[in-house]
Amino acid sequence: QSGGSAVIDMENMDDTSGSSFEDMGEMHQRMKEEEEEEVEGDAGAAEEEDGEFLGMKGLRGQLGRQVADQMWQVGKRQASRAFSLYANIDILRPYFDVEPIQVRARLLESMIPVKMVNFPQKIAGELYGPLMLVFTLVAILLHGMKTSDTIIREGTLMGTAIGTCFGYWLGVSSFIYFLAYLCNAQITMVQMLSLLGYGLFGHCITLFVTYNIHFHSLFYIFWLGVGGLSTLRMVAVLVSRTVGHTQRLILCGTLAALHMLFLLYLHFAYHKVVEGILDTLEGPNILPFQRVARDIPVVSNAVLNTTAKAIALTL
Amino acid sequence: FPGLTDVSISEDIPVEGEITVPVGSHSPDEDFSTLDEPVRETIMRDLKAVGKKFVHVMYPKKSSALLRDWDLWGPLVLCVSLALMLQGGSADSRDDGGPQFAEVFVIIWFGAVVITLNSKLLGGTISFFQSLCVLGYCVLPLTVAMLVCRLVLLAGSGTISFIIRLIVVIAMFGWSTLASTAFLADSQPPNRKALVVYPIFLFYFVISWMILTFTPQ
């Protein structure tokens, strides 16, 4: 007998099914009440069919327990079926079916805008590459945040990076997918996720380079060049799948704006301290700046100092 | 009933199973018999198993001991010690170090779960907890690196100390990645090893970065 599990169910069942866990006094009381109810009539006693049906009040408790047990089994079976249906990671398996060669090819392709926009371009619905790119972006952001001394409370460092990157990838994908639905573009959600994910490759390259070499003009060159290339590719693919000038304009304008602005945001939000330091430099008399809040290793200090000197000399 | 007077079992009827004599070391009867042993023996057995796995990580040969009897005690101990050692390095003196402990924990376990899911989705034959076990145990070299870094930082925090710490952390990072690859890559189809190794590389890179940029108050 499933005494343990039946306890939970018994408490949730209505009182009319009879509980076998009451003490004897209460049971006697109930049996007396049952007798009185029987005398009055069975109209409202449909729920007490167990006892009434068999006419044997002594067995009502046992039947109640069996019914409770059965209900528990059915519930458990349904729950495990639902769990195995929704928590089954095999749903995602087809999206991870890639070879390393394919991933490399797609990474390089994401920087090359297609020329043919009259023919719908093929987008691979794959999630491995985009997911890895998002994690790489997170790692690069952490690297950048630590060297530019942005966040003092470390607890939010990881959370901010993960939240930003995943939020951008999932949120902007969904938004553009919604716009694509409005503008009648032929693209599925997985394809959109894949497209935007591979578009982050340009961001990764740009940020990786400019977090280590702090030239402002270098960043702008990279922003326009590398960011622009990956945006152009995404835009071209979307244009090839949309009909109508207004729709194309809306969709691609939004995507281009969001993508480029995101890169700008990533660079400048995590860069403010170095900016501030560069602003205080005057001419060739540059004092090597002291990091107060976090001890940046002396080697990268030296690199920053030399780049700062170089910038000041060119100004 | 004459047949019941003789209750011995005749020799030609095979009596299978381990009811009477625990012959196998993993028989279910073992639980029954280990109930009577002193607690010290139980703990020592678990500690020895964990220690053996540590040795396997430090000298990664292609053995399946780490995979066969997985346990999560080692990863827990390593994770907690790494998180404790990474405390107190915050820039803000008002920070009580609480978020750092949680941050390290979350990174290690969340990262390990993601890598495991990724390797399973790529067609790996390893089970969920086996993979968690391997990834957790391979944090051992990085914990050693953290210990060394702390000792080096006690001596001073100049350029020399940074270079020493950089070399140690890079070496241990390489060791961790190689060790976990040695255990995990075998369970993948041969042409997809690179796809599985890359997230592991990222994972240990993030942990190494946290160790390298740690500075005490």
C-alpha cells in the first residue's frame, strides 16, 4: 500500500471519500453521520458512491485508499509523460548536427555579403555556432570589463555579461522575427536565431581587438568595417527573402540599426574608465596613470601607457 | 508430506544469485554488509575514491575509472575551495565577498551543465553526471594554480610576480583542458572532437581569467 503517497492525496481529496487516517473516534462519528444521511436520502450522496454502492461502510476507507492510489499513479504517469515530452533535449538535437568544417565555413561566410538579392538565400538552421559565439562574446566582455575596471562588485560581472549577450541574441531575434512576420518575410525563428548569432562573429572580432589596443580611431574603423560587413550580410539575406520596398526598408533598417548600435554600446559602456583617463591627458607630459580600484597587471599597464602616449602625440 | 522432510537443495538445480555469498564487489548485498562497518571506514573509502580520481586527473591516462564510478564529492570540494580562495579580492572594501562565492559556483556548475548538454546534443555517448564529474575534477589543476598564485601574491605584486602567475595559470589551464579532453573526447564521434573541445576551452579560460585577475585586498 502506498501509505506515504496516499497521505498527500488523501488530504487533497474531498472529505466524502472517507479517510483511513482519522482516529477511531472521528470515524465512529462519521459512521453515525452516514447512518443519518442514509436515512434522509441518497440524492446528494453521489460522491459517496463507494460506501453507498456496496452498502458496506467498513470497506469505505479501503476503497478510498485504492482510489487515491490509482489517482496518484495516473497523475504520476501523466506528469512523467509531460516531462519526457518537454524536457527532452532530443528536440534540439537536429540543430546541433554540424561538422567543424561547416562551422568554419559559416563563420567566414557571415562576413561576406551576398550579391544576389533576387533569389532567397539559404540560411542554415543551426544553433551550435551561434551559441558558441554568444559564449565567446561573454568571455570577451568579461575580459574587457576586468581590464577597464567597470564593475566593482564582482557578483554582477558575470550576470551582466551573460544577460547582455543572451538578451541581445534572443531578444533582438524575436523582435526581428516578429517584424518579419509583419513584413511577410520568409524566415523561421531558428533561422533568425542562426543568422543573428553568426552576425555576432563580427562583434567578437572587433571587441577582441579593440579591448586590447585602445585606439579610438581603430575602434571606429573596425566598427564600420567589420561590423558593417556582418550587418550587410544579414541585411542582404533578409532582403532576398522579403518582397516589397517598404517592408525591406523597415526590416533591414531596424536590424542594421540595432546591430551597429549594440557594438557601439558594448564598446563604450565598458570603456568609460579608459576614456576618462585619455581625456585627462594633456600633451606629451603624460603621467602613467595609477589604477586605484583594481590592480591591473603591470604589463597591460605598460601597454596602455604606450598607447596613450601614442595617441597624445598624434593629437 | 514425505518430500518436505528433506529441505536440502539437490546439486543439479542451479541456484543463481548472490543471496548467500557476496561474490561480486557491486552486489546489492554489499549495502547490507557495509551497514555494520565503522563510519571511519566508510568515509575513508569515499576519500580514497576521490583521491584516486585526483591522481587520475593529474596524470591523465586513458583510463575509465573517472567515468565508471562518477561522484560529485571531488568537484564540490574543489569548487568550494576555489570559491573560498577567490574571496577577498574585490576592489570595494564594503563588499562582503558574498557575490564572488556565488559567482564562482554558478560559473562552474552552469558552465559544466552547458558543456554536458552540448556534448550530448552533438551525439556523445557519455551520461550527464559522468560528464559533470569529469569537468569538475579537471578543475583541480586550476585550484592548484590559485593556491600558487595566492602564495606568490604574499611575496609581492610586481611584474615578476605577474609573470610567474601568468605562466603558472597558463600551464594549469592547458593541463585542465588536456585532461578533460582526454576523458571526454573519446565519447564523441571522431570528426566532431573540435566542436566539443572548444566550449571546454572557453570554460577553463573564464576560470583561469578569474584566477589571474585576482588580487587580494
